[in-house]
Amino acid sequence: MPTDITDPEFLAKHQYASPENLRLRQVLFEFQTPKISISEQAIKHLKLSGKENILDVGCGEGKSLIYLKHNLDHQGKLVGVDLSKGMFKETEELAKKENLNIRFVEASADTLPFPDECFDAVFSFFMIYHMPSIPKAFKEWARVLKKDGILVIATNGENNRKRMHHFKEKIGEITNTNPPVNFSAAFNLENAEIQLQKTFNIIDKVVFESKFILNQAQPYLDSLQSFKSAFSPSPKDNLWQEGLAKIKLEIEEEIKMKGKFVDSAESGFFICKNKKDS
């Protein structure tokens, strides 16, 4: 059976014990054309006053909160929550050193240690599909949002990195393991609306399509490497390297023939209002 990507223990101990896997994936975005930061686009879309109290759920390294401070001088309360303290440890230390007044909390996104109606906005970037119960998480986010509060939630589309999914299947065959399911399958741009509408009113949907265009194989292999812990059972190192070597050869042959290797990129975000205001 594939690894359960909604298992908190797996996520905290293996996939997101530290920012390493996330950073391996982020390298690929240096080759995105055009380059798009979904979190920055979403924040700009909100036209914030700068005084809002904001909660970033599944904050990871806390980049969206740092962006709010460094680039927009946001004065409202900023709080980041992640299941693994290892994800935000470095940023937390940076925030303290620079006196940025950002608070980080280790907690589950469906059991938040905050009182009712204490945030003007909740952010969730590429995380909700890891929750064991998406409706439970939404209910909790609605609880901590003010009556007129805003939810900003980002995810990928079905067409995002289609070739990556093919390569995962190929490595699974070579290593005799089960590759992970597409992380965003449970909540993507195509099936998100019906799930969101049960708890929130959708105000807007913004979708971006681009491409990953590479003239070298390594960034793509690094991104694949970040998913190794999600294969089940754990692949043997020699077979894993054999799989990567075959994929590297395939990518390099395509670059030699076409001058580039291309994969699809599709992601976006929803702007929602808390239904408690209606």
C-alpha cells in the first residue's frame, strides 16, 4: 500500500521533519517560466491594510509571514502553525534576531490552540491535502476566523507536474515499491470548490499556468529525491539510485534532442469568506 500522506507521524518524522524536502522541490521553481510565487500573488490580491491578524496554517518555513514583514511592513499579529517545529525553527530564530514579532506554534492544523474569532485571515498554502479530515480542518479554521474573516487557500491542479507523476511510477517499478499518490489529489483546483463551499463562501479563484523548462537534469532529480521517504516500503538505496540514473538518462536525451526538458505547472488559490458572517 502507498504511504498514507495524511498520517501526522509520517509527515512530522519523515516528509517534513526539516525543510530539506521542501527546499529540494523549491529548486525546481528556479526553472519555472514565467516565475510565479503563489503566496505573494495571493497576498497582493488581498490588498491588506497591514493591521490584520493573520494565521498561516502549515506555514512550513514561514516564508509568507517573512514576506509580509520584510516587504509590506505588516503591523498586525502574525502567527505560523506547523506540525513540525523543525520546519520553522530557522525562521523562528531569524524572526527573533530581527525582532520581527512573528510567533510560531507547533500544532496540528485541525486542533488549533487559539480562541474563537481571533484572526482576520487564515492562510493555507499547499497543505490541506495532508489533513486526515479536510472538513474537520475547515471547521477549525472557521472557528478561529472572525465573522467577516478571509481564508486564502492554495493548491495545485491536476495537470501540475504530470511528468513527475510518470517518473514516480517508473521508480516504483524499478524499486518494487509503491509510489506516493499525487499529494494534491484529495484537494486540487478541480475538486476544491465543492469541499470549500460546505464551510466557506468562495469569493474568487485565481489560476496560474506555466512550465518548468530545464537545460539540465539535476534540479528535476532533486525534486524527485524529496519524495523518496513517501515510497512504501522504503526503497533500497541501490535500486533508488538505479531508478534516478535511468530517469536522468531520459531527461538528458530529451535535452540533447530538443534543447530542453519541459513539464507542466498549474496552481492557484481561492479567496473565501467565513460563512459565520451570513
